[in-house]
Amino acid sequence: MEYKMKVDEPSLSMDNYELILQPCLELVCGMLNINLDTHTDCPIDLADFGACEGHTFLPFLKLVIEHIRRSSKSREIVVTLNDQHTNDFNALSRNIKAFQGEMNDPLLRICIIPGNLYRQCLPNSSIDLGICSFVTHWLSGPINLEKHLLYIPGETEKEAEVKRTSAQDWMDFLIARSMEMREGSVFLVNAPFGGSEAWSIISDEFYQLHARNMISKEDMRNTNIPLNTFRTEAEFRAPFEDSTQELGLQLLHISRRPVKLYENRNIVSGIKPWMYYSLVTGLGKTRKAQEVQEICDIYFRNLEHHFSDWKSIDFIIFDVMFQKL
Ligand SMILES: C[S@@+](CC[C@H](N)C(=O)[O-])C[C@H]1O[C@@H](n2cnc3c(N)ncnc32)[C@H](O)[C@@H]1O
């Protein structure tokens, strides 16, 4: 199987847990309390979508389990971790084993369900608390952005197509979760917003490879990173305002906070793992693996130069919480 992140750097460090999920602990545990008193004879089911290797979710899960155990010592806790089929599930599995060893909780079960989160992945009515952090900015499929590697509002061709796909993806995500969530259950989505200055550098440097005849027009067309880090608050809200009844979901909370990603780290080592797979896939359509590797090496070396004096990348994080009616 081809894994998506074949690079030395781990894709995400524990720092991201502190930045991304820890600030939501109170919000999540507050909502979970309401559910802890119902169906006390059944297991409590938690799920994380797009878990990657679990580095962000597992430290958060530890605190959530400690919270549950303060009021319920004897309830079984079942945790399902999802990611797409290309994920390195061996790494996730190793991290789960270490986590279970650390927790030493005989009533804790953890399972993995690979699958595309824009479709239903878990059984009907099987989630009490769902989490999805830093995933929904990945679109369901690539869009040819011509001279751009990533979508930047106002600069990228095919803006309308990106917006349409992005809106449909958010709707598909909510429809799938609505099937999987139990009545009264809650779900938290964290999503990044911004990054246009960094995305411009990343795109321009790729275009420079073409200007220097290292890659062809066809390579440019074939290669893009299917991200939209510019979904607005209105776009997050829209499905709840237009189709709450149909979806069976109610928006409980939406807020935004600034974060500095990759602070005190080499920026290119931080961004390379999630960019790499898209580059290899795009360039690999017409080139042999070794050639692709050489182009990527040059490209990332050039990026190192551009980001050498950057201390971090500024983003906004949207925290979006909704409930199954
Ligand atoms: C930036 S990582 C975030 C990982 C983790 N949730 C966190 O907060 O650190 C994005 C993850 O989303 C996964 N992902 C992207 N699109 C997906 C899809 N359609 N279905 C399931 N997982 C997906 C990727 O494979 C990757 O592991």
C-alpha cells in the first residue's frame, strides 16, 4: 500500500493538540455532561474523523476519558478513529497501543474505521461525541487551478468551482455525520482559515519550476493541493440556516480564535508532509518516481529559502459545534 506521507518528519506534533483541541475541552466536556446521564447502561461512543496518526486527538481523548471517569467508573468507552484509506494506519495503531498502555482502562475499546469522511463511515446512530480537527479544509477531490497549487480567494482561476465543491463537501460531511450521530449527541469541528501569504509563496515557487523548464504545463495542470482554508463563517452556518430540519442538526456554537502554526519549528518541515502526497500524485502522472523525487527535492529546497525568516504561519481557527436533534 502507498502511504500518503513518506517523509522523515512526523506529520503533526503534539504542539497542535495544545493549539487546536485543548482550548475546546471545556466546551466539549460541558456538552458531554448532558449525555453522560442518559443511557447509562450503554457504552459511550466517541469518534475522531481524519485522525491521521492520532497525535492531536489522543492527548485530548485522555482528558475527555478522565472527565467521563470522574462521574462514571463502570461505563464502557468505545472510541472509533477514522482516516482515509491512504493513511499510515500502522503508525496510528502503534500510537493507540501506547495510549491504551498509558490509560490502563479495562473498559476502554479503540477501533479504526478507514473511509472517506464525506460519506457515512460509522453505523447509524453510533456517536455520542464526535471530533474532526483540521480536516474539513481538505476538499473531496482535486480542482485544476491552472497556475496555482492551492486556492487563494481573488487570485485563483476556478474560484466558483472551488466554492461550489467546498459548499457541497461541507453539506455532505454534515449529512454523513447526521446519520451517524445519536439523538442529543454533539460534534466539534475545528477548521483553519487563512494562509494566503504562505500559499502564494508555495504556488509561485511551483510556477517557477515551470518558468525554468523543469516541469511542463501538463505537470502544472495535473498538480494541485485540494485545500480550501477560506471557508467563511457564513459558509459554515449556511446548511444549518437553510436545512436544519432536513439535516436534523442544530448549530450550537461557532467562534474564531487566532493561532500561530509551526511556531519555533522549521516551516517547510511542517508543511512538507501534507503537501508531499499531492505533488507526488500530480507529477507522477507523467514522470518516473525518481524524477518526481528530484523535482520535489529542488522545490522544497527553494521553499526553505523563502520561509527561512518566517517564525510561524498565522491562521484563524473556527470552532464549530453542532447537535443532533
Ligand atoms: C492536517 S491532518 C489533521 C489530523 C488530525 N485530525 C489533527 O488535528 O492533527 C488532516 C487529516 O485528514 C485526513 N483526511 C483528508 N481528507 C479526508 C477524507 N476525505 N476522509 C478521511 N480523512 C481525510 C488526512 O488523511 C489527514 O490525516
